[in-house]
Amino acid sequence: MKTISDWIARGAVLMAGRRSPWGSGDKEPDGEAAAGAGEPEPGAEPPPPSEPGPGPRSPWLPPASDQPPPRRSASIEDIFRQRGGPGGKGGGGSGFIPRMPRRADGRSWTPLIVGGIAVVWLLISTTHQLGSNEQGVVSLFGKYSRTIGSGVSFTLPWPMQAVEVEDVTMIRRFTIPEDEGEKLMLTSDRNLVDLSYLVRWNIKDLKLYKYRLENPEATVREVAEAAMRASVAEVQLNDVTGGTGRAAIEQQVRSRMQAVLDAYHSGVLIQGVDLKKTDPPAKVVAAFQKVLAAQQNAERDRNRAMAWAEQVVAQAQGETANFDKVYEQYKLAPEVTRRRMYYETMERVLANNDKVVVESGEVTPYLPLPELRRRAAAAPTEAPATTGGQ
């Protein structure tokens, strides 16, 4: 007759040779259970074949097998040791972190490398050498600190202090309009003119240039266009297109630009403004050329009239001076001077007269002396021509 203790021993034997359906079958049976399982009691019935337990099985566990798989260690040291990582003794170099070479004394090179990088970074960020045409603005945590000039200067390392270097002597220039397009402006006589001009400028004060204007070049460009429109609106079209008014317009635009930029505290110095093109609009070029030609003809006629007037005035002034001289002589000897003036006047009047009057009664009252002179002068001219014809 089997007792309760026999049934308990039999159940222990069955549980020792079977894995738990909940995944905890990797524990080894203790010594007594193993001993009891290896040596059944005399007279006891052999155990039935192992069957799965009556309880449900977890779907996330691997299928049951007779031999449980070896349990992997969860220690991070074991992982590095197997992969040959830092601190591990595994060989082969198959780890994901390469092994650093060591110095002769067995120490690592890492402190020396880090120290060298730090020294190079300090030298680069604290030492600044500027050229003769350069200046630098030093900022401390983004706020202006000072301005450094040419030569070697030292600052605190970045990011405590930063340096922005600019070439302050270089002449910057831009053309309006940029694409050589049409830029129409209105003159004082309500005419349109197509302008193209060049602006030259440089940096006068680097601190103001960096901290007062958000976009200095765009500001200079807008001020130049405003000053040019204001200056052109005060002159006529002929002054803009002609050579006489161009220099005055350039100087006036430069003065206006500098006044506005100084009021902005921009730190910019305008070097000059040069007009490149002053043409009428493309749609009225033909009419403008006709008007220009008419103006040139009128100017030519005016110059000719002025030259003739000057010649007449000079001649009158000469005659007046001659009369003054004669009058001086007349006051000294009136009778002699009167007779001389009479003879000179009659000689000038009768010099172009073809008739000669002779008072003597012994000769013919009229002699065609001028006709005889003309015939005598024409005879030598006709003789060579007749000889050549024979």
C-alpha cells in the first residue's frame, strides 16, 4: 500500500526531469532530488513517460527541448571581454572599438593628444596677425570690446572673445543699375534721362561700420540712388547730357551721400561718383537726336554772328582811333590837314571811276583810258593762247 510520502517522492522525480512551461526549467535539481531520481525505491513502479504539464504554455518562450540552452551572461564586462573592447583581454581585434597604441612606459597617448589639440586651439584663437591695410573688431561675449590694428595682437580664447577682420583701405565699388539696364530719372525741365553711374567708397570707422548698419553695402546703394535723383531733379536735361554739368552733378551727389551717411553714423567714406551714361530714353532717341542737331546748328550760327560782330566792332574802333589821330593833327594845322583830307577823299572816290576828265583845251575832252588799260592788259593774255592754237 502506497503512502502519502511515496506519492510525494514520485512527484518530485517527475518534476526533476521536466522543464517548466513558464521558462524556469534551467535550475538544476538539488542533491536529494537528484539522488532520489537516480535510485528509485525497491518495489516502486517505474515512472511513466514524461508528458507536458497540464498548465498553459507562454507563446513568447522558445519551444521546449530536452537540453536547455546555455544562459548568456548579462555583465557588460563579459561583453567587452568577448569583443576585445577596452578593459577586456579578448584578442583578435574583432571589437567595434579599436585599441589605441601605447607609449613605451605603457601609458596611453590620449592625454598628450588632447593636450596638444588644446594648445593649438589656444594659439589660434588668442593670437591674431593683421596686415597693414586691415583692422579687427574684438567682441567680448558678442559685445564690442576694442579695435585692433596691424601687427600681432592677443585676445582671450574663443568663445569668450571673437575677432572680425576687415580691409579698411580697399576701395569698394558698385554700379547702378547693376545689369546695365535702364534707370530713368526726371530733370527740372520735366524730361527723362537714362543714367548709369559708378560709386566708390571704403570703410572710415570699423566699429560704426560693424555695429551701426545691418547691411552697409545695401544702405550705401540706397543713399546713392536717392542723392542722384535729388541732384538730377535740380538741373535741366542739357546740363545732364552735356559735358559742363556732369562734374557739378557728380560732386553734388558725393556731398549729399556723405552727409546722409554721417548722419547715420555708418563709418563709410564716399570716395567719388562717376557718371557713365547720360542718354535719353530709348523710345525718344531719334527725336532727341534731331533736337540736338538743331541746337548744334543754332549754336554754330550764333558763333558766326558773334564773330562778325566782333570784327565790325574792331574795325570801328580802329577807324575811331585813326580819326582821333587826324583830329590831333588838324588842331595843329587846320588848313593843311583839310586840304590833305580833301585830296585823300577824292582819290578814294575817283579810284573806281572809269571816266577821266581833262581840263586842258589841247586834248580830247574825253579819253577812254580805263578801256585802253583793259585792252592792253588783255592783249598779252590772248597772244599765248593764239600761238598755241597755230
